[in-house]
Amino acid sequence: MLIVSFSCSKNKTSDAKEDSNSQHPKLILTAQGVKAIRTNLGSIPIFDNTLEMVKAEIDAEIEAGIDVPIPKDYSGGYTHSRHKRNWFVLQKAGVLYQILDDEKYAKYVKDMLMQYEAMYKTLPLHPKTRSYARGKLFWQCLNDSNWLVYVSQAYDCIYNYLSEQERNKLETNLFRPFADHISVDSPQFYQRVHNHSTWGNAAVGMIGLVMNDQELIDRALYGIKDLKLDTKEKDDDGGFLNKDGKAGFLANIEEPFSPDGYYNEGPYYQRYAMYPFLVFAEGLQNVKPELKIFEYKKGVLLKSINALLNLSDANGDFFPLNDGQKGMSYYNSALVTAVDVTYHYGDQDSGLLSIATAQDQVLLDDSGLAVALGIKNGLAKPFNKKSINLSDGPKGKQGGVAILRNENIDLVFKYASQGSSHGHYDKLSYSLYEKGEEILQDYGLARFVNIEQKGGGNYLKENKTWAKQTIAHNTVTQNEMAHFNGKYEIGSQHHSVLNYFSSDNENIQVASAKESNAYPGTEMLRTMAIIKNEDFEKPYMLDIMKVTSNKANQYDFPYYFLGQVIQTNFEYKTPEVLKPLGSKNGYQHLFVEATVKAKNKNSKFTWMNNRKFYSLSTVTTNKDELLFTRIGANDPEFNLRRDPALLLRRKNTKNTIFVSVIEAHGSYSPVSESAANSKSSIKELKVVYNDETYTAIKITHINGNSKLFITSNTNTSKETPHKLVINSKNYEWSGSYYFK
């Protein structure tokens, strides 16, 4: 345990006034917070341990010496990584100075900042030219903004340690020009609604708060005023330069977040954006409480953290919706900030404390202290994830994401808007999990983040040619074309519509949504349910995709399973030479490994992954084709994972319905070499009624027991009474669906 003794804080200057604008630190760590932290040190284990860890890290950095190299590399290169390392080190060293009252940390921060000042005043644009908005320290303004967000906090912590002359030098030659470059000099980066711009807004605003510069604060909140640009120009990232007034920090809260707190780019980028959102909001709350920033848009910033945590699996990994790297989780440092700030400034939800305990670290500031005290006082309770429907769009009217949970099975059903430039063409797609392990996967992004050898760590071309394409997802592709023809401008104009969501019954959770614009003249209605039934070992997934079109089409319906084929009820043929399934729209990346004409009314397939068995039962006709495919064709640099899929193809069909059940069952022990419950429990899956108004599915177990699921395709109000005759039998119920 780190034991520290304190004396009164010693500032090198005495010209600071006691008003809120001259007292430092004031931004994230506050002067009052420093006093409270010092009072409690030695008695708050998670805080004490974090402090000890950070002190060891920064002491090693000080011992190694300062390194401020001339910028030259992309992400993952030495100069990029060093300057990125420096922003973390500066922020932590500043905090250590305040908490430990040890001048060596302040001197270290000052000395490094002076080296940056000496370099920056003559620094040209970064030599790498790929970005739509080049920085100076980094190849893109985004990373320059990252740097300033963190370094603003370091400057705040040593503000009173510096002389007035030293502060003027840093502000005149480094901080003000830095803020001007990422904003006024780079409007294509700054003046829009996007996670990049959020970082830029926060950077300009935070240094403005430290410097008490109202012009910078206003520029951060409201964007650049009197920007004279006549037309919308598309940037390299796929976003648009905003010239209609929607810019600045408040616009970036207003536009991407739904009232439920869902961020339209998806959880991976919400995680990335939440750090600048929350730390700038925290700074505004501390320095300008009159703005009531945490109450803006009915408190959506704090509400968004609950949404984000619910968008994670049993292991805390975020679901890879849109551009999302698998494995990103709430153990990321940005989520430590999110949990601590939300607990401190929100309603002090005790469930957040259990996540903070699992994270095993806290922020070394006021909010981290609040969490540490809550944990110390035994207030932590489990953060329970339940079925939830998160609306999308600034007013919650642009589709959404439904998460259905039953025991250890999680179904993620996406019927959201395009998701800005990071969106995929995957309307009504889904992924399925058991205890955090993928049963049916969403591919995620095609990128090796911060690995220099793979495209400088940037997005690879396969992100557009594969990962964003419709065929890469568990949804319907029509005529081998992507939804909206893969056009961002078209996709951004449309969204799917919720038919209904129901999670009241603990044994059956259902989500149903409609898509009418992905293919002109075609409407897709998908209804998905997680059903717990005593005849089955685990809850199973029922999937009903109803397609109505004004002409005959080819429909491809993939299942991106992981693992090894165990059994099928169809005999397939394997080719001697692997060939791609098609030539474009993602099809060029799929090898065809086996094909077969379906002959059974139910096609069945069992596979094993991570010593557990899974079975697909799907309704087929003798006109259907089944294809085993594998990702990896036309990929000479091996940028894509070699993952398998089973694809159901239906040709020359106008209106159709795809009905499937996915079962999780059994296990295999390599120690005892024994398999338990390795076969499907479904005897028959049958469509017994289907018209514009209702669809009814009969599920028969191998023991002879049957269940009937009827979904309402149109009138879905909970109060609406329904009557339906199926095979001379009357069915009556109220609500969106019937199951018995």
C-alpha cells in the first residue's frame, strides 16, 4: 500500500485569485476534490491501488527521460505511439502532482510542455497526407484533439505551479494555435456531427476552460461562427462538412443520441466518444455549473452509459454493431471514466460499483473518489442486464436495437438507422450469443487498429468490399446487391421501423421490425424471439423473415456460424477447386466449399464450437439451394478472417418467408471423451399460416409436444384482441403475439 504524508500545497506563484475561474485545478480534478482525496488516502483500497500503479508507471517514465520526436508516422509507428504515450503520461503526472504534492511531477509536465512549445510553433502539417484533415503532431486532427483533451487536464493541474510568463508562453505558442488548427483551420474535421468532431469540440473547450477563454468555450459549444461555405462536400471518412448550423458540442449531443441514450454509430464508437463527451461535460459542470450540462436533452449523456453497458455481452465485450472491433469491452479506460463520472454525477446507481470493482481501477479525481468510497462502504450490487429496446435517432424515431436475453442466451437485433459513416448495410440483421460466446456472428470491422503493418492501422479496403456489405451479415441479400445499393447518401435517408417489442413474459421475449427501403419494391418484416420451453435444455431462437416484393428475385440468407460441422440432414458436394460465389458486393470474398439442392421440408445442420453444440432447423423447399461458404476469396494480403457460413439461396421468387430455429444444446468433454445431448430436439418446424396480417409457426419437439407461435404482422397494440382460425381451430388472444 502506498503511504504518503502531505503538507500544504506549494504554488510557485501567488497571484492566483480565489474565484472559480482562477482556482486550479478546476477542470476534472478539483481543488476541493484534492483535499477530500488526501483526507481519505490509505483507507480506500481501489483508489490507493490505482494511485500506486500510476505512480510506478510515471516514475519509470521520468526516469527514462522526455522524448518529443518530430512527427512522421501513421498509427502504430514510433512517433505516433510516442506522442500518444506522452498525452497519457502528462495527464497522469499532473494528477500525481496534485495528490502527492511532489514538485517533481509538476516539473516533468512543465519541461515536456516547453519542449512541445518549442517544436509546435514552427511545426508544419504532418508529412503523411492520407487524412481528410491533417494534424501536426499526428497524421489526422483526430489524434491532435486526443492529445489536447488529455494535456488540458495536465495544464490545469500545474497551472499555479507555473509563472505567469510561462503560462503566457505556452498559451501563445502552443495551446491557442493548437486549438485554432483543429477548429478554424480544419472546419472539415471540426464543423460536423461525428465522433471525430466531438473530440475536437472537447479539446478546444477544455483548454478554453483552463485558460478562461470564452471565445474558445463558445466555439466548442456551438461550432465556428460565420463559416462561409456554400455546398456540402464529402470528406474521406464518409461524413459531411456541416454548413447548416449543426456543429459544436451541443449539436454532437443532440443529433447522434436517441432519448434512450443509444449512439447512432454503435457501441464501439460510443465507447470511443464517451471519454470526450464526459470529461468535457465534467469540466463544464465544475467551471460553468450554470449550463447544467448533465441535464441537457433530459440527461442523455449519463443515460447513455446505461445503454452502452447494456450493449455488452456476458463478458463485458461490446456487440460489434457497425464498425466495431471485437473484444472491445467495458474494461477499456474510457469506460472507467464513463462508470465513475456517471456514478458521481448521476443517481449513484449501485450497479455501477460492481462494474467498477471488476474494472479494478478508478479515476484519480473527484468521481473516482466517490466510486472508491461507495465500494469501501459495501454499496456495490450486480449490474443486471435484461432485455431492452433502445431507440435510434435524435427523437427516438429512427429504428433501434433490441436485445433479447433469456438465461445465458443473448440475441442482438439491429433495425437501426445507417449509423453515420461507420454504418453497415445490414438492415434487420442479428447476432446470437451464449455466455458471451458467439453462436452466430456479426463480422465487425476490417481493420487492425494501431498495427502499423496493416495499412498503418487504418481501415482496410476490405471494410468496404466485405465488412460493410449486406452479404457479410445475418440478413437477406436480394439479387446479390447491398441494401441501398451500398450508397451512404441513400442509406442515411432511411431507417427500419419497429413493429413491436415485448419482454414482459420471462419465458418469451420478442422483437419485430420492418424495412421498406433497402430494396425498392421490396418489404422485409422480421420477427425474432428467444423462447424458454421446458422441453428444451436451453432457450432457443425463433426467426421469421417475411419478404414481400413486386417482382421475382434471388434471395440469399446466410448463417455465420463458428466452429465445426457435426451433422446435416442433406448430402452436399464439395468442389475440387474453390471459386468465389460472385464478383462484387462482398460475394467476391466468399469461397464456395459445398453445395446441395434442398430436398427436405426442414433442412437441419448441427455444429460444435467451444465444446458446445448448436443446431439450425430451417424451413426449405426442393427449389432451395444450400451452400457452405468461407470468407477469404480475393484476399491476397489475408486481411479477412477465414470464417464459415451456411447460405440458403432461393431463386426466382417474388414473395417468400424464411423461418428458422437455432438451438443451443449439450456439451463435449475432451477429458472423458463424451458428448451429451449432441442432437437437435426439433422434430418439425412448419409454417401453418401466413398472410399479410398474421404468420403462425408450429414447433414440434422430438417427444411429440408442439408449440404454436403466432405473430401479428400489422396491428400490434398490446390491447388489440385477435381471432384467427388455423386448420379449423380457433385462436384468440390480445397483444402482439400468441404462444402456447
